[in-house]
Amino acid sequence: MTLEQADTLCEDGQRELMRTSYLEAERLLALVEAAAWESEDYDLLARVYMPLQEARRQKRQRCGEGTVRLDILADAPDVSSIVDQHPFGQLLVAGPGTIAPALGVRRLARERSLYLETFLAAAYETGQGLAVAVIPEENGPVPASRQWASVDELAAALPLGAFVLLADELPGGPHPGTARTYARVMGLWERLHKPFLAMADGQSEPTAQMAGYRRTITIDAACELAHQKLSDVARLRGRAGR
């Protein structure tokens, strides 16, 4: 992608943002971000992260207006019925010792251009009852064993940043999106991204710091601080290279 093409896409993305077409705005601006990162164009990165953050923030808010359901246990690999039933909202989908169903929901949401998001989760039997492990990253290793003596034992086997909730800690059934449900869901997203944001903050080398913030965004695409800090670091790097 040439600089001129990237600039045009950036303008197109911001135009879609103004039109409140948040999914298309995110798609276009994410293409610009990827191209600018590959070409080390820090001036363009500094410009693109804030509209990209706004598109993702608005997308998160739109999802929060739909159905909120945080107790979906998916035994079957085909998750199209879940998406058909909940095409608009915020979900937590847990497979039996696997995050594959949640990944399937994310894939279908992208393919169908839906305002639908889901946490990655896997369900396990423990000595304290059914437990749900919330996993931060799509490529994170998930324990295959479906039975554990205790929640602590399960938690120790999970990847960095994952956490465990007992099934009875999650609200049962579908709920309409409200300020209360939105706050609950945002609390879970913050719990997921917080350790990765802290690790990025602790980096002293700018490239490593930016990589850390990008990783944080792969975990929580609507993490505002990660986008803001990426823009700030990119701006400083752009000035230093002139």
C-alpha cells in the first residue's frame, strides 16, 4: 500500500466514522494501521489511532445496547444457532475445555458485519462446581483437561491474564443492554487488558512499548488508553525521525 493509498483509506475511514458506520470505519482504519506499522510510518500511526479508537469505542457502545448474555455454554462446534439467536449484543461463550465456540462466534460476527462481541471462555468442572475460564488471547493455550480438583489449580494452569469465574457468579439468561450491564461487561474487559497494558507501560524501548499496546488491543479492541498511548508514542517517534 502506497502512502497516498493509505492516506485515502484513512480519509475514507474517518468519513465512515462521521456517518456512524462504525464497523466499516474500523475495517478501513485497521487496514491503514497495519500498513503504517509495516512501513514504520509513525506520522500516519499517530493520526490513525485516535479515529480507530473512536470507531471501536462506538462499536462497543452499540454492542452494549443489544442483548447481554454471559452464560452461554456451547457443546457443539457449530455456533451459527448462537449467532442467529443473539445477532446483536455482548456475549460470553464457553466451550467444554476449549475457546473454539467463542472464536466461531467472533468469526461469524465479522463475516455477517454484526454488532456482536464475545469473550473467549472455556468451561471446566472443579471441586467448587462449574467454572468458566476467561481467556485474553485467541492463540492462548487452554488446558485440555475438563476436570480440576479446585479453582486455584485450574487458575494456575491458565495463560497469562486469564481468570476464573464460578458459573453462579455470572448472570443467568439474556438481559437487555443497560448502563448496569454495560458497566459489568466493561469491568470484565478491563480485568482482561489491565495486566497487558501495565506490561506495555513498563517497557522503556518505544518499539517494544508500541508492540505491547498493540497486543493489548488484540485482547480488548476498545481499550482507549492503549490507542491513546500508541498515538502518543508514534507521534514522538515521528518527530525524532525528522
